[in-house]
Amino acid sequence: MLANNLFKTDTDIMLLHMQGDFDLNILTFLDLLLYQKKDHKFYLSGAYLQFKDGTVEAYTRGRDSKKEDRYYFDTKEFEAKGVELSYIRFDKQLELYAGFTKTFINPNAIRDKDGNQVANNIGNTRSTIYRYGIYLDDTNSRLDPKVGYRVQLETLGIKHDEKKLSDGFQRDISITGFFPIVKDTHIFVANYFFSEATITKVGEVDPTQYQCDPLDTSCDQSIYDKVREDREHEVKKGNATSLGGTQRLRAYPQGRFYDTYSAFFGFEHRWYIKNYWKPFDKYLWKGVNTGIQIAFFQEFGQVNDKNNHKLYEDMKSSTGVGIRVLFNTMTARLDIATSDEGEQVVFFYGYSF
């Protein structure tokens, strides 16, 4: 269920329940107005997510990570709940925000690409994630910009209750420019994104978690040893924002590439093939359908363990086309992208940049 402009306010609510091979429950509310005085506005947003009996795919670290170098995390339960407070002024041209999220993970096992179990007695994990940042928007529209620029600076930190996991933080910067080719019809968009990570506490690796069950005669200890060595290397390095998924390098799976640093360049040609103004009011969902857009995009990105020239060499590329349905409160998009590792189809809300 999706409710936009709830009771004729800026507040949006989404409730999602999925049940099958895994269970998924999501509840979010956005832009609940807490206080307003002239153009000073304070908003509260929140989210709750629960994921049960599912499998999460993860890839190995680094720029040279291969498509087949991946692991599977079988999870009994993953839960996250968080809130965010934002201060907005100058007709949404300036936004300051801060929030935190609590997470809980109850894992079953970790398996390699061949289905071999590679870690035992993993144990539950709890963590606190905080983030704060500033968003500068000098465009003609916060939702659907056609001219101007945007700058976003954000810091995200994570602290774990368990000693086995590393604590640290990351800093992100995103700069986007919007250049009209033909007014209101053809818009060229360019984005640069950079992320860096720092470790503040190195996690502890317990060798007993990476040993074969003595009763399992088919177990290969060398597989466990390799995973343990990778883990001992992993806890000493921070994870910048990954590339791949719904936002950057859309032709690759979510979290496909990651390391201590990441860089990204994105370019889109947005073609507004239909512009119209059609109000609608259906039950709790109220808004205006404003048009349809076709977008052609080209993306380049890379990760590296150091912030040097290699971060911008041999960059991965993603090429694609998308269709967007524009509303006065949100944008729904369907993107199809291709790369040297195949194709990905992305359905998401909001622009990628």
C-alpha cells in the first residue's frame, strides 16, 4: 500500500508485505511536518524493515573482484528500524539532516559459490548506524530538476555491539548538474560521486568459527581456511559506498564492487516525451501525474584500496535506457542496463542521481 500526500499534507506512507520463499515487511513514513515558522520547516521520517528466511548475495572486495567470487548469507532474520530529522529552508534549497538506525541480524550460515558452508556458529549481530549531512539544491525543482546544480555531503558511521565486527565511518560527496538542451524536453544530466571509508576499531576474527565439523568427513578445511584469511584481511579495511544496484553502475548487482574508496561518473539524456497535468485522488493517494520520460544513460565507476590514480583507471561501465513516470510527489523508473557481466533490470522510485 502506498499513500501519497496523506490527508493533503507532504507526508507519504508505504506499507509492503511479501511472503513466499522469504518474508519481507516494510513500513516507511516520509516528511511528517513537526514544526513550521515562515520558511523554516522541521520534518521527521522513519522506516522499519524485517527480512526472514532469506539469502543475501555478497561479493569479494576490490577492483579485480570476479563475478563468480561471491558468498551467500543465509539469514533467519534481519531487522532494521530508524528515524531521521531534517531541517529545510529556502523552498527546499537547503536541507540539514541527521538520523540513526538500529539493526539486528540472526544468520544461519555463510556459503560459498558452490554451496559449501564456510562458517559455523556465527552468532547474532547488533549495530547502530548514524548519518548526517547537508544538501544544497540550486535547481528549478527538487523533484524533477531541469536546470541548475546539486551538492550533497554526508557522513555515515557504524558501531557494532560485537567485537568480531569492525567499527568505522564513511564520507560521501555527490555533485550533479542539469543542463537543458531543448527547454522542458531534452535535459542532459552529469553526476560525480566519491566515497571514502575509515576504520576506528578493527574486528576480531575467531578461528573456531572457521573449522570443519569433526563428524563431517566430506568437509574441506582448505575452504574454511581461505574464508578465514579473507576475513582477517577484510576487518582491517573500511567499506566505502559500493557500486552496483539501483543507483550507480545499474548493469551490475547490488553491492557488486566495494573497497576503501569508490568513484563514479554518471551521464543521462532525459527526453520528456509527454508532459501533462492530470490530478487524481484515489482513496489515500492524492497527487498529480505530470508526464512520461525516456532516459539514455552511460555510467563509469571504480573502487580501490587507495585514493590515487588507479581509482580512475580501467573504470567499469554501464549503458542503458529507462522509462520514468513522473508524479508531483515522486518518480517511478524502470531501467535496463548492460555491461561486460550481463544485463540488469531495475525498478525503483526516484532518480538515480
